[in-house]
Amino acid sequence: MRNLRIVFMGTPDFAVETLKTLVENHYNVVGVITAPDKPAGRGQKLHESAVKQYAKSQGLNLLQPTNLKSEGFLEELKSLNANLQIVVAFRMLPEVVWKMPDYGTFNLHASLLPNYRGAAPINWAIINGETKTGVSTFFIDDKIDTGEMILQEEVIIDQDEDAGSLHDKLMQVGSALVLKTVSLIEKETPKTFPQKENADIKTAYKLNRGNCKINWQDSIDTIYNHIRGLSPYPAAWCTLVNGKDELDVKIYKTQKEIAEHSKPIGHIETTKNTLKVAVKNGYIHILEIKLPGKRTMDIKSLLNGYTFEADSKMV
């Protein structure tokens, strides 16, 4: 059995579960690398990453480099004398860092690689209407998410799953997969296999304002998948045109209604308790929405205090 000395690299909640699993299984985590504190909120107070908060609670050795190539950081990293590095939701590493440990540097990625390489694999799997996804561990190389595969595990995507619930599923399954991977490396160099390159590989592009905007001209399934794939973060958005108001609104939860109608696309229909938007082949019922400067609310709460004109629409 190899005596592992592990450096863990990660930043958000998704990474905490894996670090916690390593600690609770008594692995020797000699260092934790996470992002520098960032100003957040109205007061712009410095915000510590989820990984930093957990590492501090466990008394783990913590590094927060701004530059992964700086001599000072590289000397500190080398002094930890780690022989394995584990990366979960961090950033691209320079070669001098990922090549440092004797047993390599491996990454946990929230997709069935080679599909959904990139920044937002959980979101895009749902946006694209996939019925399954998963988690993969692989040894890092000089490109993004392309290295030799170690292990994979599939996860079913439920029909009404959103990005938040899928995130939590993959976080749990992923931490268990990392544990299996570490166990393999502890015994010997694991057998790996190259990722199968093909023309149909789907990419997990970085999310931005443009690709989060709802296109009401799309099919009813495409719109439904787009909204749940971006919920709760960063959220799908569109513009509500209501009389003289033009408001950019975020939509978090919807239902589909297949129906024939002659309403123009985007037309809004309301009752006392419901709001639906006309689309091709039916309606999208909006269940949770956020107006600018307001909290997220269910549609009944919105309708209690907001009046829609007869010609109101989503664009």
C-alpha cells in the first residue's frame, strides 16, 4: 500500500463533499488550495469559499494563491511533499503544478466524459434534454478535461430535475467515485483508458447573459429544459412587456401544457392563481419568478400584487 500525501484543490460547495469524504476516511490531506477571498454582497465584504470554510473547521493547511505559477506558491506547494493531487471544481492548472506529484493529479468532472467538457456540465446536460449524465475521474493533462480516464459512474436525470437537485446528486456520487479512485491509486497505478473522441461530443460552454436568455420561439420542450437547466443558478431570464413596463425577469420553475391555440408566441394569460405563456404547441406555466429588485416568489404571490395588461407578453 502506498502512503498517500494528498493536496486537494477546489472552491465551491460541490468540492466540499469530496474533501469531507477524504477527511472522514482518514486520508492524509497535507494541503488544501482554494480561491482567494472575494468581495460579495451589498457591503462587498470578503467572502470565503465553501472549501476554505470547511478546511478551516478541520484545521487543514490552507493556501489561496492568486497566481498558480508564482515562485512563492510553487515553493510552498513543493514543501508539502504531496504525492497525489485531487482537483474538484477549481481552475485550469499549469503543467508545473499538475506534473508535480509522483502519483499524478486527477480531476473529478460532473459529466460522462468526453461529453460536456467545460465550465457548466450540470446545466448543459439538462438544457440539452439528456436523460442521463454522471461523473468521471481522469488524470489531468495539458488540455481541458481531456486526460486519461480512471472511473465513471452514470446518474439518471429525472424528467422534472433542475440543475440544483442534479448538482446535489452528482456531488454525492462524485465524492464516492473519488474515494474509489484514491483507493485504486493507493494500491497501485490504476489502469486508465483514453477518452473516445468523436464529432458528436457536446460541450459545456460557460454560461453568460446571452445563452441564459429564453427564446420563446423555441419548442415547448426546449424552453422547459432551458429553464430547469438554469435553476436555481444562474437562472433563465427574459423581458416582460406589460403596458409601459419592460422588465427583465428571472424564471425558476415552470410546467408544460400541450395544447392547440391561436395566441401569438409570448402572449401572457392569467387567472387569479396562474400565469401561462403561449408557445408552439401549448403553454409554459410559470410557477416561480423574480422581478427586478424583488425576491423570488411563487406566481400566486406575484398575482396578488401585480396586474397584467391584456396585451402583456414575454419576449
